[in-house]
Amino acid sequence: MGEQLAILGAGSWGTALAIVLAPRFEQVHLWAHEADLADRMARMRENDVFLPGFQLPANLLPTSELKPALSAASTVIGVMPSRFARNVYGAALPYLEPGMQFVSATKGLESGTLLRMSEVARTVIAAKFAPRIGVLSGPTFAREVARGEPAAVVISSDDAELAAALQQRLSGPTLRLYTNDDPIGVEIGAALKNVIAIAAGICQGLGLGNNTLAALITRGLAEITRLAVAMGGAAKTLSGLAGLGDLVLTCTGELSRNRRVGIELAKGRNLTEIVTSMTMIAEGVETTSAAVHLAHKLNLELPITQQVDSILQGRLTPRDALRGLMERSLKTE
């Protein structure tokens, strides 16, 4: 039997990955937390909730059971929302084996522990064995990947052999993978770009133009880089696909959920109302608070992130937060 892939998380990105990677594996098992969603996907051959309009390939097998999803998998990709990552990996643990290759494709930080997603996976799986983990990130909107539009992403690991093996296994005609040996930089870029995207949406919602957006993206990148380097990452990573590439996409793209949150906040809508009205999770909302705590722990200034947090917590209006950024003491770049 050929190789099998397990994808844990049937949101838009997990489903898009399952579709685009299906030709590279004999079988792809797509695990959904909701049993009714898994049943409908199996019956209708479509994820009608998170990625409607795309037919699921014949060798893609939806399930809400972890055992059949994982029992024969050679590669396991985690794409669950960050707040559920620890529980999902914990539930999966009885079916995980040392020979498996793991990929973390969730973008966020764990609230409370402030751990990166690959660290959450490693911590949980280490109770059974030391896993080999790569991190997948880059500028990707799920719908465009599912449509087969060309995209480039990064597969990052401090295990060069694993990164190279995953690059070969997952690359194809429409998805190009570049290897990278800096998972810290890649994961911080992936998590924090969602925070800056909320700020970008706020700028759009306030009716501000391209000058403001260009300044925000540039200074946002400086913030993300500052945090990544303080955590042991490499500055050059943030000028690549997982840094600047993903940041530009998420701050400017119409499909960005986090940008949408910012637009609605600028209109004066309540955060709870915005979040509950969305089908999919905007990871930046939870990541903002975690990033502020990380910055405090590392004694770093992240002014944009801190102002976004103040808006999300209801301490400042979007206009007051913007004024606060512009009136900060003057500095060299």
C-alpha cells in the first residue's frame, strides 16, 4: 500500500491542503472534530461549512474518528485552531508512532503557556516519544490553494533531513515548498502577521489609504522581527515567505479573516458580536494577548500589537489607538 496522509482539522486550510495534497498520497484522511461535518463531507464530497464549492478527491476520506485517520499514516499535519491544539494532540497520542513525520500548520500561540504550535505538539507527543516536527507556513488563502492557483510556502525544521523529506513529499505542480531551518522565526511570523492584519483592517475601516497601510506593514514587520529575534529566530526569515510574504497577503487580501475583524471594529461593532458572526476563527484575536504577554516577558516594545490589544480589550477606540501610535516619542528607524 502507498503512503497515507492524516490531516487533523477540517477547517478551510486543512481541507484545502487535503485537496491539493491528495494526488501525492494513496489516501488522505481528513479528521473533523464535528461528526456531522465529517458525515456530510463523506456523503456530499464537499466541505459545505468551511470550504464550499470544492469537490473532494475520491481518495480523500473524511472522518471524525482519530484511530482510522492515524493508524496507517506516514505523515500527520496538524491544522486545528490553536486553542484546540493541545487537546487534539492529546487525544491523538494513543495512535501516534515514532516513524511518523509531523507537520504543524496552525498559525498562533497558545494562551497561557505562550508556546508556539510546534512546541505544543512536541510537548504533548514527548510523553510517548520524541517526534520529528516540521512547520508549514507562507502566504496562502485556502480558496486559492484549493483552486489550484500557484502558491509557495516554507517547510521549516531544525532537522534538515526531515525538512528535505517533507519538501519532496508535499511539493507539487501548484504548491512549491522551500526549506528553512528556523522554525522559531517561521512560527512567530505566522502568528503575529494576524495581529498586524487586524490593524490593517482597522485602517481600512477608518477610510485610511495606501500610505498608512504601507507604513503599517513595514513597521509591523519590524515588530514581528524584533520578537522573533528575541526568541532565538533569525531576522532573515522574516524577509521571506513566512514573514513579509504572509504579512502582505493577510494585510491586503480580501479573504483575510483577521483583516475583516479590524474593518468591523473600525465600524464600531462589538468584538464578541464580530467573532460569533464568523464561521471560521480569526487567530489574531487570541494571538494578540499572547504576544503582548510575550513582549512583557522579554521586555520588548511592540507598539502596534499593544494598541491592537487595547482595542480588542475595549480600552481604546480605533481612532485613539491610531493617535497613540502617531504621538509616540520620535525615533530612528
